[in-house]
Amino acid sequence: MTRPLRARIDLQALAHNFSVARNAAPNSRIMAVIKANAYGHGAVPVSRALANADAYAVASVEEAMQLREAGIRQDIVLLEGVFEPAELELAVTHQLQLVVHTPEQVRWLETFRSDASVRLWLKLNTGMNRLGFSPRDALPVWQRLQRLSYVKSAGLRWMSHLACADEYHNPATSRQLNSFVETVQFADSLQGARAERSLANSAALLTRPDTHFDWVRPGIMLYGVSPMVPGYEAGFNLRPVMTLESRLIAVHELQKGDAIGYGQTWTCPEAMPVGVVAIGYGDGYPRHAPSGTPVLVNGNTAPLVGRVSMDMLCVDLRGQPEAKCGDPVVLWGEGLPVEGIAERAGTIGYELLCGVSARVPRFYQTVPGRPA
């Protein structure tokens, strides 16, 4: 018998969330962000399920090559560009679009020679202060890139990234938007033509239509997770794509005063049943999830008790005295949003999804209840 843990990936839910993005930004093209193995969901099957996307975005040449080797032919954007000059030839050969964000990358491009055309995105630092050129420095770089023989005039585009779009009332988003617009409009006036541009991430896509421009870049929303901070009340009709599920592998009747798990951090307040679930931090469940974090046993809430181990965790079954070995357990997904688990664990849904380890089998559904 195999270990009863799996991540069930609902490709219908993925398609639904993509349609939410399309409907929210009907006049923009969609660059689906599938970096980090599609946020833990599997980059190749996710890219195939999102075949209607206008482009995909990944973090590195290695991630892009995984898609190309699987036969994916859509446009792919390297969000961090290339990390060394030797990657340029590979990027051009496989028609990868490059984000340019450092002076070193500009110099590499100026010494590179190619008969093929290359599409570049110039990264503008509008306040994230992570990657990109300041508005003052970006315009000279834009002009240098325009002079490259293998970059056609329509092959140079603008991009920036929002720091606080998940906080709806944070004024930083408007400041970044204004900086972006002022810079690219001035560049357009110098060039005498309008370049394409991209600013909106998932949060801005859903809440700030003024940031949509030519391209939007949905990421976390595609996987059914709200991109907004806890407490934001508006719903987006997103469906969870990953359901992380396992089973009870043991049920014990413990006595008042019995302590559970490493460090004996939780003690039974009365005689009670405790279940053991086949999942732990070795699978990506957060070790720092505190006692009281909910899981679903037979569809009903049961709180975690004690420390999460590498391969197991324990749950309080007082609310389900009839629960038995083999009963199903949902750690997050359908009926239990990953955002809630992340908040309990002091992190974000992104980290939990990306952290599901390779030893957890992924099963893909195109029809409810049936693997792809």
C-alpha cells in the first residue's frame, strides 16, 4: 500500500480562475506566471491547461527549458532575465523573451550578436526597490537597447512590479502607477511610437483596472488563492486548484494528562481520541503551524495538536469520536482555503503551495473525481 498522501490538482478550477482573470482584464493580454513549478502545481501540466494564455512567465532559463522540452511553444518571458552572458544564445535559440534589469545585462546584450530578433522587457523600478532601473536611469538604457540590431522597434517593452497592491488602500500603488505612466509616456514621446507595457499582478488585476495596460501578469490567483491581505472582504469567485489530502493512519484513545509529540507541547485535557495523519514538514506542511490549526477529517474540522513531525501530525478527534484509521483528511484546498492555514502558520499561501515537496504525488483532474 502506498503512503496515502497526494496533491490533487483540479485543472477545471485552474481554467475557471484563468477566465476570472480574462473577464477582469478583457482588453489586456495575459502573461500567466508559472514560475516555481507553477507555484507547486506542476509547470508542464499547468501550462498545457492554460493553453489560451498569451504568454508564460518563469524565473530562469532552466524553468523555460522544461517547458520547451515538453513541447510548449507559446511565448515565454524570463522575469529575471539571464544570469550570465552564455545564456543569451540559449534564450535566442528557444525564442525566450528577456527582462532587462541590470547594467550588466545591458552590456551583455550590447556585445551579443544574433541574426534572430529578440524581444526585451525593460524593468522599471517604480518603488519596489528590488529589480529594475530608476526612472532617471531607464530612459538612457531604453535608447541603448533600441540601437541593438537584433531588437526590432516593436520588440522592446516596459514592465514594472507593484509592492503593495495586496493592500487595497495603500497609496504606494498609485504612486508607482504614476511613476510608471510618466516614464513610459515620456519615452514614447521621444521615440514617436507607443511601446507595450505591463504592470498589474494578481492583486492589481482584480482591484485596479487603471493598472491593466497591454499585459497583465496573474500568478497566485490562477491557483485559487486570494492575492489580498487577510481582512479584504470582496470575493473574487476563485476556486482552489490544489487540494492536499491524506488519511488517518492511526487513532489512539489517550488519557487526561497524556502529552503528544516532540517536546510534549500539548497535553490532553481529558480522555480523548487523537488521530495521526500521514503528512509532515518533509512533505511541505509547515512545522510552525500551531496547535488549533484546522484540518478536515471526513469533511469536518479537527484541530491540529502538538508539533508537526517530518512525516506525521496529530489531530484532536473529540468532535468525531467515530473517526477511524483510513478516514480522509484535507490539509488545505476544497473546503479549507490555504490562506487560512497560512495565516495560522504566520506565512502566506504562496509559500505553502510552493513548499509542497517532490515526494508528494500530484494527481491531475480534468473532470471532478477523475484523474487526467
